[in-house]
Amino acid sequence: MLIYNTQTRRKEEFRPIEKGKVRMYVCGPTVYDEIHIGNARTFLCFDVVRRYLTYRGYSVTFAQNLTDVDDKIINRANEQGRAAREVSEQYADAFIKQMHRFGILDPDIRPRATREIAAMQEMIQGLIDQKHAYAVPFGDVYFSVRSDPHYGILSGRNVDELMSGARIEKNEQKKDPLDFALWKATKPGEPSWPSPWGDGRPGWHTECVAMIHRYLGVPIDIHGGGQDLIFPHHENETAQCMCNWHTPLANVWMHTGMLTIDGEKMSKSLGNFYTLKEVLDKYPADALRLLMLQTHYRSPLDFSFERLSGAIGTLERLKSCVKNLKWAAKNAPQDGGLSDHDRALTKAVKEAQASFTAQMDDDFNTAGGLAAIFGLVTAGNTYLSEAGSDTSTAAALRAADALVELSCVLGIDLSSKDPEGLPSELIDLAKRYTDFDGDDPVEAAQALIETRQNARKAKQWDTADAIRDGIAGLGLVIEDTQAGARLRKKA
Ligand code: AMP
Ligand code: ZN
């Protein structure tokens, strides 16, 4: 498997530190507002990296932080006359909610900066003890960039180049314009923690390194973020790790290209953004995923609503092929053997699986992976239109399953059962139950539960599941309790 490593500027064969295991980390958001779809692109790309590594048999441990103390949060809180903590908690919740809607899997570990202060202070003290950092009288602590002979290794910049343009702000007491803050002395009204250098809060570049060391151990296999984080954020992260623990922070550095609008980077400061929430309020999450994954993760991606509409159509093609194949499987003649059409389709399945893996093995080429999926859609549609009654259950089902499985590696969920698959009288019963206002329509609930139980008794598990899922699609859950099954509205 090849992965492009920002540090070496080439694709390298991926070799995890520990056989079969991958430890990865992706810098999380600063929680001061809803994230925009540019941020979402970066998180999506790493969600797919993680899903694909898992698909390839690795056991992946994935950590992502929440930056919940920062100038942006403090400014937002001051503007709104609220506590910084209230603001950061609101947007941390909002972030997690939108990630779920976007189909992004939760990290295994989600540390928050404000809960990791001790680990950060310990690292800062280590850097001071080793003369890589110094405290100034006001209580700031700075990292001494020139004390690190490797500084610039990740971004390929050298210290002298960086000197031009660097300057010391009036309120700063650092010794060298290149130095960056590890600890910031508190200002009135800001959140702060006691420290050996005075009350203050951690600098942004310090957070991730301390958390990575604490939760994953250094070095890790993969560290990721958007390309705008390569310098200075990731350069500063690896410098601290190198100086404190004498090991690089990560073996492979992966960076995603920027999402742009009319060729310009989407950013809060330019005002040219759409929040993930507003887009997901109007469009299917999987269409946005599909649109984003049609471009390689390292390339820039120009977003437009026309392209998103196009992706909705593409998603529909994929979904209806799966549905039609399942239908063909259900209605295949019972005693039919394998026809030439079946054999051709089975061959197309194998080719699509092999091509998908080959593309994804080449630095997560999701566009190539999607092309493999759509190659199978074309073969599936040909089969459906040409095979007539010459179909077999096994061939059609295998093709449908392959489409579902490969799409799932990209986080596109085609497995959900269609609530319309529920017989209409059951839908009517469920609606009577959801719409009730006042007396519990006991009969409706009982009828639903009984229909499911009869299916189970008859060992018609698919039907029983379809009833449960169909009902869930209408906002109801069947709970199996000791006293029997019960129906209730979802919270
Ligand atoms: P921030 O909260 O600004 O640190 O951003 C969170 C993540 O989103 C970081 O990994 C950034 O590199 C990434 N990011 C920010 N803007 C964009 C963009 N326009 N396109 C892709 N990724 C972005
Ligand atoms: Zn970071």
C-alpha cells in the first residue's frame, strides 16, 4: 500500500510500526462555531483513510482532539457576553452531531484540550529543562526554534528563510521572532489554569503533541490535517516532540487539499463558506460525500451546488442499481442454473473488487475506487436489462452485496432498508401510532408488534427486520422487554 508522505514528498510503501496495527491522529476543530464544508472535507478524507485501513485488515486506533480553549472561542464568548466554556461546549456538541449526520465514525479517543492541561504542562517543563523552551517574566513560555537543529524538516523550510517576514509583536517578550508560545499568560476575563510559570493557558501547537504522547505514544503511524496545517502547526508539533522525546512525532504525514469556492480557499475569515449543517439540512449526506470523494484527497476541490446536484443523481443511480439487483434476486426462477449473464456479472464483481483495492492502495485514490464501483453499476444495469428471466439469485445478490460493501468502505450507506418495503397497512398502523395525541392507540401498537412476532415465529427474519427498520424510519422503536415487546416513540 502506498501513501504520500508530506515529509519526504513522495509515495512510500506503508509499514506500520506494530504489525497489523495503525495508530493515527487528526487535528480536530476549534469549537467556536459550526464547521464549514472545507473542514468537513478534511475530516471526511481521514474517515475514509481509517475505514479503508480497517477494510485492509489493520486494527486502527484513531484519536482526534477538540480545541476547546483558544482566542477564537474567547472572542466569540466576549462578543456574546457568555462564558468561554459555554461556547466551546455548545460547538463541541454541534460538531459531533454534524459528524454523525455526515456518516463520520467517532474517533476511539476524543481528548479535549481543557482536560489535558497537566500533560501539556509536563511536556512544557521537559522542554524548559532541556533548554528548548524558556519562560519570560510576564509568564509566557516560548519554544526556542533555533535550539532545534531539525526545525523545518516537515515543511522543507529553513530557519533563515523563515526569518524574513517574522517579527515580534509589541506585547510579546520572545527572544527570537521565530519562537512560538507554548504557554500564554492569562489576561483578564480569560479561562486560565495555575502553572509553575503563572496562571495561563496552553498554546495551540502544544495541545496535540501532549495528547498524542499521552493517548497513542510517539511516534504514531499517521498524522493528518489540512495542507494549511503543515506550517507552522505541524512543523511546531514535530519540533516539540523531537526536542522533548527525541523521536519524530509521526512516521507518515498526510495532508488534504483545500476545498475552494471559485478557486479561493473556503474560510471563515473570507466569509465564502457554507456550514456543514446548512448543507446537510438540504442535501443528502451521501451525495456530499460522493462529490468530495470524486476528487483525490491531495488535490484542491472546487465546490458548487451544481456539482452537488450532479452527485445526487449519481447516488441515485447507485442506489437504484442495488435495489433492482435485489429485486431481480428475489424474483429469479427457483430452479435456474447459472446463465452466461450470471457468469458475466460474477466476473464483473471480482474485477470491481480488485480494481477498487488497487486504486485505494495507491494513496487512497477514492476517485479510482468510485470508478470501480460504477463499473460494476454499468455491468449490473446491463445484466438487468439483458438477462431477462435468465437470472440467478446468487449472482444478482453477490453483485448487490459487493456494491453495498465497497460503498460502505467509502462511508456511503446503501444498506438501509427502504421503509417503503413495509406493507402499506403496517405503515398506516405505524402512522396512527406516531400521530396519536392523547390516548395511546393500543390496537395499532399491538398489531405492529404481532406482525413482527409472527414473522419471527415463522423464522422470516428479513421480514421481521424490515418491519423493525421500517418502523424505525417512521420514528418508532420496538423494545424487547421481559414483559414482552413494547412500542414507543423515539426520543
Ligand atoms: P481549524 O478548525 O481551522 O483548525 O480547521 C480544522 C481542519 O479543517 C484542519 O485540518 C484544517 O486544515 C481543515 N481546513 C480548514 N479549511 C479548509 C478548507 N477550505 N478545505 C479543507 N480543509 C480545511
Ligand atoms: Zn494539531
